[in-house]
Amino acid sequence: MATIAGQQPTIAEPDLQTTIQGWDQAAWSLAALTLVARGDGPPELTTAARDLLAAAGLAAAPGGPLTGLGTAAPGQIASQAAAALHQACALASGRGYEWAAQSDETRLARGHASAQAAVPMIRFMLPMMGDLAGRMAAPGARMLDVGTGVGAAAVASAQQFPQMQVLGIDILDRALDLARQAIAAAGVDDRVTVRKQDVADFADDDGFDMAWLPAPYIAAPALTSGLPRVAAALRAGGWLIVGHGKTGGTPAQDALTRLKTLAHGGTPLDEAAACQLLGEAGLTSVRPIPTPPGAPAITIGQKPT
Ligand SMILES: C[S@@+](CC[C@H](N)C(=O)[O-])C[C@H]1O[C@@H](n2cnc3c(N)ncnc32)[C@H](O)[C@@H]1O
């Protein structure tokens, strides 16, 4: 190790290098997972990527099929891994400190990741919310998707509930353009509508059976004024589902949650604060519900009947 005359090397120097090497491997492993799960890479590169995954225990043998994916579809894994990489790259390159500055690629990767997660999450949560499953399956059902982005989760929800109308709102023209394309491509334009609308000023007269509000993407002033408006737009007995960062993990996990939330332009919110906001908006049965590892924390509340 090179030293400057008269100075002792600090112990931080070798530690930092070792740490960077570990993180370097993690970044390349995520890229390898994306490549293999997507399945459209050049053969030699894909084999090398598989070998890296096998060494990490994600394939029984070099070149063999991936293991340990649970029930996740390969597309879901590819979206999840790519979304993290795209956004981390934007942050590292200085190109994207705000969500509005993200590339289409980042928006689409994030949207697909959220859509892949939306349906299993809805199925997992519905039994905890009274008759909501029946309401969403009934003719005339309506769902509000706040921060609809590229509309991927709105489309996936509409496909899951073929009678349901979905309204998606967002403040970004580019995201809404991409959402309209996705809605048309999926053939659900008779049931999924998106419009440019800040949740801070939201109002709707027809009512919703379910509304989704992702705090990690909504800045604090918009969340504070928008949440009561969304609650007011629920039908009697309808549910508001607020996604927020999971806290109470290790210091590194909590710090990462906060970094991601701020990088998304959203509001760091813990369970207590989420419960308080829903209670102040006049909702009942307010409570956090347990979510699987890797999923956001969720707090729910119901409009009184
Ligand atoms: C990244 S998306 C979430 C992914 C989305 N479910 C999908 O399928 O693409 C979050 C969105 O929230 C939007 N957003 C942020 N602040 C908002 C606000 N005040 N009102 C409405 N939408 C907002 C952002 O523009 C962003 O497109």
C-alpha cells in the first residue's frame, strides 16, 4: 500500500476497499440475475451470468436452472432486480436525484416491478379487509391508483378484477403517456383511465371501493393534504391502503429504506405516523398489516359504513 511520507495508513483504507469489492459483486450479481431471468442475452454472457448466480447458490449447478425463486415468476425477478439497478445508476451518475428526472427505462422497470408485486399483494391482503374482495369483483367496482406511474399496477389490477374500473392519477406527463400506451396495449382502455392530477387537490364524486396511496413516492405536503381527500372519496365501507417504508429493521435496512424513499421523492412514514394520518382522516379499523419480506409496510383503514 502506498503511503505519503510521514503518514501512517489508516485502517479505513483497506476496509473501504474490501467493502467496495463486496458491493461491486452485489451490483454485478443483480445485473446477472436480470440478464438470466429476462432470458434474452447473448449465450456466452448468459452462461457467465448463470455461473455467478450458481456460485451465489441461486442455481443447482453452473448453467442449470435458477433455484430458490419461490413462487416468483422470472419476469418478476428481472423487473425487481432491474428497477433497483436503474435507479441506483441514476443516483450514482448524478442524472436523477428526483423521480421526475428518471429515464423511461427506470419508470418502466419500476412500474413492472410494482405490477408484478401488486396482484400477489392484493390477494394476500384482501382476506384481512372484510368484504373488499367481493366488492372489487362486483359490477361497478372502482379503484383509485394514486401515483399510477406507467400504469402497470393499474392494468394488472384491472386484469385481476374484470368488472372493476380503475382511475390512475399522476403529476408527470411522460409517465401518463407511457400509462396510456400500456392501457391500450392491454386492451383495458374501457375500464382503466388515467389523468394528470396532483393527489393534493384530488376530488371525485363517484366513490371508490379501494384506494392505493404509496407514501414512498408522494412528497410530505401532497401526502398530508391528499390523504384526507382520498379518504373522503371512498365509498362507505371502502378501504384505503397506504404503502410506506418498513422500519424497525437493522440500522442498515432502515437507512436504506430512508434513502430509497427520499430518492423516490416521497415521505418517510413509520407505522405510528401512518396510523395517525388514517385515523385523522376519519377512517376506522386502522391498523398495520404484516407483509412478506421485501414488500413495503402497509397500513389500512376503512370508511365507516
Ligand atoms: C413510481 S410510480 C409507482 C409505480 C406505479 N404503480 C406503476 O405501475 O408504474 C409513483 C408515481 O407517483 C407519482 N406522484 C408523485 N407525487 C404525486 C402526487 N402528488 N400526486 C399524484 N402522483 C404523484 C410520481 O410521478 C410517480 O410516477
